[in-house]
Amino acid sequence: IDIANDFGRIASVAKERGEEGLKNIAICAGTPVKVMLFQKSKDVAGGFAAVGRPAIIEYKYDGFRLQIHKVDGKIELFTRRLERVTAQFPDVVTSIKECIQGDRFIIDGEAVGFDQKTRKYLPFQSISQRIKRKYDIAALAKEFPVELNLFDILESNGQSMLKTPFSKRRALLEKMVQQRPGALKLVDQIATDEDEAADKFYKASLAEGNEGVMMKNPQEIYKPGTRVGFGVKVKPTMDTLEAVIVGAEWGEGKRGKWLASFIIAVRDTENNTFV
């Protein structure tokens, strides 16, 4: 189910070819695949211990995961929860058409919001409304632009890349992608076996406004839907805060009768007010 994501297809394969058929079920561009998830590590030293040396280290952005499918000239975008969001991101679709070569593929990436004046990355909350918006999409795209950062490929021209080592998958992406900063680019990365270089890159990522880094074994495969030891994420431990709910907004659609979004405040002790 992690690969096919289609109970009808799975039932048919199980009936006709049994367990052996299920083991050989293949990914297919146009059908979303569960993304590979990684475990956490408290620091880069722990990351090296988990994935080995050398490791490929990438910026971990504070955006939202997008799985990009192209088949028969049509592009579809899916979230990590396999929700289709193509209509909400016409700007991203245009960038994909113009910047990625290939007739058929599945590519993994992260869409990150940025400030148009400073070009600094913004936290996820500032652009999260783009996922839900169904109207005035073009205006919202201009108000809250995103940059698509690509970091993996699952299928290329009908060939599954799941068993291909990560370093080769990255090399293929580099051949396919024409980078356009501010619209679409490859994720920033380094390859190193040194703690000092890794820690310097980690701090540079935090300074850019990112969550931290991802550390990956360059020889490992892509395994959908599981938290595996092929890579880890390293980010600071967040502090616990005492807060209070001071407001709320009604939900949309099925959640229209519920207060679904909450405004949280913390106390300003000097002025004895909530901020």
C-alpha cells in the first residue's frame, strides 16, 4: 500500500498473483507514493553514528512536502498525506514545466515560502493557507510566493529509482533540473565525513531560517512510508512555553461548524499583557 496506494489494484494483484505479485508491485507516475520519513538525531555526531561516514547533508526547510508527478504531459502535485494540490500551485506547475526535463517522473521536494523583499525564507505558518485555498489562487500566489527545493527522484521515464543509491538519484536530478532560484532549485547540500564541517553547515542552515539539516547515507535506497536508518533529521530541541488561547476562527467546508484555527498568546510580564 505504501507504493501502490490503491486498494483495488492491490486486491486484484493479490487475487491473480498472490504474495509474490504483491512483492513486485511497482510505482507508477500519476499515483502518489507514501514519502520516506526519517528519524530524529539530537546532533550531527549522532547523525553520523546512524547513517555512517561520509554522509550527504542537506538543508531541512520549514515548508511543506510536495511529490511531483509528470505523465503524458500532465503534472500533478501531492502532499505528504497524498492529497492532490495541483490547482493551488499554478506557479509551481509552471516552474516544473520550464525547469525539469523528462517526459515521465516522480520527484520529491519541499515548497518553502520566502519574503519577496529580503528573499529570506519564511516559516511554514506564513504560507500554509496556500494548501487550503480554492479561490483567488493567482493573487495568493503573488502574495505568498514559494520556492520549490528538490531532493530526490523515485521514477524516471517509467523506470523505478527506488533501489538506486541516493548519490546516483541526486546525480540524475542534477542532469534533469535547470535551477531558477526563487522558483525551483535543488536542495543545498554537502558531502563530508567531518563533524566540524557538518556542524558548520548545520549552523548555516539555521541562520538561513531553516529547521536544521537532513543527514543521508549516499548508498541507500528510497523506502516509501517508513522511518528508516538511511537518514536522520537534526534540528534544535524546542523550548516548552506556557501559552493561552485568546481567539479562534471557524473552519471551512466540513469543519464549518467548528472552531478549527486558534490564536495563541504568551504573557508580556513587563506590561502584564498577552502578546
